[in-house]
Amino acid sequence: MEEEDQESTINFISCVCFVPQGVAKENPTKATLTQEELAEVIREMKQEKGTADEEEGSDDDEEKMDVEGGNSAGGNDEYDFDNYDEDEGTAGLGIDGVVVADPGENVEDDENDSEAEDDLIKRSDNLILVGHVEDVCVNMEVYVWNREEGSLYVHHDFLLPSYPLCIEWLNHDPSAREAGNLCAIGTMDPIITVWDLDIRDSLEPVYKLGSKGSKKKKIPKCGHRDAVLDLAWNSAFPHVLASGSVDQTCILWDLDTGTPNTTIEAFEEKVQAVKFHPTEPHQILTGCCDGFVRLFDCRDPSSIAESCKRWQLPGEVEKVVWNPQDPIYFAASTNGGEIAFFDARQELPLWKKSAHTEEVSGLILSPSIPGMMISTSPDGSMKIWDYNLSGARLIHEDAMGIGRIHSLSFSPENPNIVAIVPKMEEEDQESTINFISCVCFVPQGVAKENPTKATLTQEELAEVIREMKQEKGTADEEEGSDDDDERMDVEGGNSAGGNDEYDFDNYDDDEGTAGLGIDGVVVADPGENVEDDENDSEAEDDLIKRSDNLILVGHVEDVCVNMEVYVWNRDEGSLYVHHDFLLPSYPLCIEWLNHDPSAREAGNLCAIGTMDPIITVWDLDIRDSLEPVYKLGSKGSKKKKIPKCGHRDAVLDLAWNSAFPHVLASGSTCILWDLDTGTPNTTIEAFEEKVQAVKFHPTEPHQILTGCCDGFVRLFDCRDPSSIAESCKRWQLPGEVEKVVWNPQDPIYFAASTNGGEIAFFDARQELPLWKKSAHTEEVSGLILSPSIPGMMISTSPDGSMKIWDYNISGARLIHEDAMGIGRIHSLSFSPENPNIVAIGGDNKKRQFRVVDVLDYDHVKRTFEDRS
């Protein structure tokens, strides 16, 4: 990935909201939690995570819930709008029971901070609530702004569970009759969180609106089912909050009970804007991506959808605003940059104006200055208009110099003062680090039904940390070592002259004890796993079935580097991450293997090559491991007199020898590892550049094919290490060799690809390729010769395409080409049971990973159906 991409990390403001003056406490209370309360918060978060996992596996086609409150009946006024002020009922939700706060303790413990004069909130201060995303940190920051003093600073903030999309201030405290100082936040998550702005350092919101539900606990889903895009508080009926969502609904919430009373389902697309009428608060205006502005009367829930009025605009409706000077009129904006002005009594807009070159992301009709309209857009401009019933005239335009503008909010006391939020530029979004670097299928039936949960005592955890620090120190020594040290000649103890170094012919009869074992490396207690994680690991959706494939995915997202273990089931159409492993470095290749050095039965492991020279081996049947079960190689330590062993640079490819399962090959130089001892037995140094591809022969497993950046494909016979380099055969291609693959139908043939986008097909008995094909405009990053369908070849490239070819010894004919929509494609792997099914990894920030059945393409199916 390019250096510029690494430097453009995520840092942007997503939403903003002014808070009126005089409503905030002078000195916000500091939230305090006992150890028991903190443990309870953590437990609830884990339960929510489990519930979220259940939600991922739930049926998306369930009937949409019809949510109606207990007070609604037929055509009754569901919210009792007319009699709300006389309601003597007890609030159903309260803040006091949710956040433990001790004002006295706050004064004593935070004396040097909260009582400082600069930290006090004055009656003349405005709070400005700002949704801030910086890398993986997502906050709502509470700014203090004072116009007279010209001050603007962050007073405190709240850590949010998800990317914030909208913020709405409200003063309704369900636990008290006096006004509060709270805000509701809509995020990419369907749950709306409500926070008390007068309590700082809160770990949790005071309450939440909505529930994802739990099948196991028989808790029904409640509220939205997707991201919440807009919120509107009803100041006339302060127990009412409206929300619009991607799930194509608008919900009216009763804040006293924390439940939805009315769900409006009259939309054909996501609801992006909601706004209550300023003087007729039972009416709500909505803007939808289906192009319609709709007006609903909420007094009769039974006919709320049928009685709505609607107006159509070209494109998606971004914003809707009432004219506070005369609220029979309203304005709406679209993603095409248009603003339209309406009389709610008429069917057509009074006027339309092409205001911006991109969507209108902010729109204000001034409540204090008649005829003033302000608009902003991702085109980077703010425009001030003079409008009336006949049209709008541009008064002033300003390129704000803050990039793409996302949202706009005005001061309640001084509506001519606005806060403008820059939108993260699309280019910046796409240049953040989020991509799949490598993928690998695992055969069905080899994984444990319920992987063991690794457990570590405090002492063992401390030992892991100590070892990591030692390795860091060793790495620092390595950085300062002499790069011109003599390359180590690595030979195993069993090799002698021309002997068979691996004892290939007698491996099955070997009775020796394994030199490396899993049991001593990871502390795992299956019994404890069942007891402690009963609500998670034993859940039906979490069990791995015999018909499941695991797909190992190297995933890099900003500074987080993981190998994610996906579960994929073709019959059920399911694909989800089951567990993952935190990796020490950027993963370049993954190879599955079933050789467990500590046992005679087959295991379920994988080796990972990274930018680091050390190969790590992980047990896929143990989840939550902090460390691999063992490592191949050592950077050495001059201080401890530990010699270097193995590679000295990044490991670019791996190949496991299924016929001799104690053998693993790695490309950097090319090393053949003995997994039983964890040491290299043969280092092949016949290369002039880095080795990018290694592949064992499918029927002659002592032969290995390599592809090198010096442009040569080389074939080695590994039975005689003393002459391994001299006896190799080689073929030259123009450019760097990216991939090498044997033809499993007839493995006297093989194919190789280059960084120039060329594929060449060879007969290993001949010196020149049988044919060459210019296949892609960039390097060929993935290459498969189907083991089950004769003549089928699949190739992928960073040019974004996957191509299916019909090949033979005479040439290759393109059958199908598909732009996969996952960005630059880095890797390709096929299912062992169904080689026509492939996993593809790319660098598109929204969609990096796909599993595709190539026989779903009609032309491909027609071409190959008689051969499969």
C-alpha cells in the first residue's frame, strides 16, 4: 500500500448540535463507579456483544415489528398530546439508577480540575456537541463556546459505541419534573443512546432506545434495525423523540417509557430527515431517499400512513426545514444540489433552485431574520440567500476552506451564528488502511465443533508480556546489527552428503518424538471454557458444523492487524467471522496444515508469513489466543549469543507438503522447514531476487516450483540437498514472477504469472512456454488451475477484475470477465470441496471480501458444465 495512504488516517467531524445557554450545570458532576459497578458495565457490554452476534445470524426476512404503545387504541391520540401537561404518571425511565454520581465526591476528588475557573460553565456559554471520529476512537465532544470572550474548547467528552450520524439536544429527564440537559445520538448502530451532558466521564449512556433482541433469552427486537440517520425532539411535547433510519422507518419514541409508540412504515427507502412542525407539534415532516417529502399527522396512529401528504423531488431528499417565520411553508434539499420551497397546502413547489454542485448537506431558514436562508454542501461552500415566495437570490458565497462540509447547526440565541462541520473527503475515506491481504480456504470437517477458549492465569499473562518485551529488545538489537553478516548455512542433523534429508521414503515409519508441541505453549482448559463462556461459545449459531468451511483472512484495518476466521456454509448462505487472532505484523500469506507436532492425530493449524521474518503457527481450534502455538525462525540476539535462524526478511509465500506433512516451504529465500523440530533443514539460495511463490508438486512431493522477482521460474528436487541448487531447471519470463501453479489434471504442466499481467503455460519437459497470454493490465495476483474442471483457469489482478479462461496446451480463451467491486484484488483461494467457489480479497474500504461461485455466471456454466 502506498505511503500516502498510510498518512491519511481517519480524522473528521460527522455531526454537530448547539445547546441553549443557561441549561448546563456550572460544574458537571463527575461519574464514579465502584469496582462492582464497573464489572457490571463490562458484563453488560459482553452481553450486548453476544446479542449483536445473535443479531448477525438472525433471519433478515422476519416480519417487520408493528410497534404500538400501551396507550394507543384504534384512532386514539397515542401520545395524549392534548393532555400531556396534566399527566401525573411516574416516569418509566430514570437517570439516577443508571449512572452513579456523587457531587460531593466530585468536588473533593477533582478539586484541581473541575473547580478551576476556566473549567466552569457560565450562563453565557453555549455548549456545542460534536461527533468526532479519529482513527478507531469515536467520541462526542462537548465544546464550550462563548461569543463575547471568543473562547472555544473541549470541556469533556463521551466515548461512543459506533460512528455518530446525528445529535439532538433535549431537556426532558424521565426521572424528574425539572428540565434536564441531555442529548440523543444516532449512530451506525440501530440503538439510540441518550447521555446526560451534566455528568462527565460516563462510561455508559443514561439509557438507550431500542433493542437488538436475543433469541436465546426470548427478548424481542425493538426499534430500528439499521443505522439512525436523523433525530428530532418535540419541544412542545418533550417526552416525544422522532428518529429516521436506513431501515425505511420513522419511529416516534416515548422517552418516559423508553419504548416506541408509533412506527411509520410508509417509505420505500431510508429516511434521512425528520422535523416536527414548530407550532403544530403533532405534525412531522420527513425526507426520504425515494425522493419524497412526506407530512404526517401523528394524532391518529391507525391512519397515520394513509393520511400523509407528499411531494416528489428529483433525487434523494437530504434535508427538510420549516419556515419558522410562517410555518405553512417549508424547504427541502436533494443530493443533486437542489433546494425546493413549498406551500404545504399546494401540490407543487413554489420554486426550485440549483444551489450547489453536490448534495445540500446543511439547510437553515433563519428563525430571527426573515428571508435569510443558509445552505452548505460537500462542494466546500456556504451560501447565504435572500428568499421569498417567488424565489431565492444568492447574496454571498464563501469557500469555507474546511473541505467537504457535512452538517450545519445554528445558535439558538443568535441564529446568524452557525457551526459548520467538514465532511471527511471521499479520497481520505478511501485512503485509510482497510484491506484483505491474503485468504485461505480450510477443508470441511477438520475444525472442532466448539473451539477451545484459551485461558491464561495472571502469571502466564505476565510471562507473555515479558516475552513480547524481550522480543522487542531483540528486534532493536537486530535493527542495529550488521546487515552484511555471513548468511547462515542451515542444515538439519539428519542430512549427510547426498542422503535424503527428510527421509521422504521412510517418513511414515518414523517413531521419533515430536520436537515441538502445542500443549506446552497455550494454556487451554476445555472444561473452564464451557463453564465461563456458556452463553457465547455454546450458542447454536457459534458451533462449527461438519458442512462448514473455515476461510482464513488476513485483515489490515488502520493499526489493527488480524487473521479473521470466517465460517462459510454454502447451503445456508452464511458467512461470518467466528473468531480472530491478533497478528504481530502485516500478513502476506496464509497456509493451512493439519500436522500437529505434539500428536499423531491430524490437527487444524495454519502458518502465517508476514512482513516480519518469523513465521507464526496458530491452532485454529483454540480461540482468544494471545500467542501462536509456535514460531519458525529467530532474529537472534548478540547479547544472549542466540544465533539467527531462518529468514532475514518478509515471508512472501508458504506451501505445505500434504504428502510429507512435517514439511513446510517458505519463500523469501526458499527454506524447507521441519515442523517436528521447528528448524530449517534446507535453505535454497539459488536466487538473485526475492522469492514470491512456492508450490510443491501434487504427485511428486519432493519437487518444488518457485517464482522469483528475477524473472525465473525454477524447479528443484529436494531429495539431495547437496546438489539441490545445481540440478534445478529454470524458465525465464519478462518481469517478476508473481504466482506459480501446477496443473492438477496433468501435473507435467504448470502456469506462472508476472507483474506485467502476463500468464504463461509450460510443459516441464520443455525449455520454452507452450503459450503466453496478456491477461490483465496489472500484475496477476491470483491464479488457479481448477483441480475438478479440466481446462478452467481463474485469474485476478489489482486492476479489480476476475477472469475465467478455457485453456489447453495450445492457448487460453477468455470466457468471462467481472469487475468484482472490491477494489484492488490482492489474493484468491478456492474451496477444497468445490473448487469453482473462490474467496477473493481486495482493498475497497466498504467491501473487501467476497465468496463467489464462478458457475453462477451463465456463460461459464454453459462452457464447463459438461466437464465438471
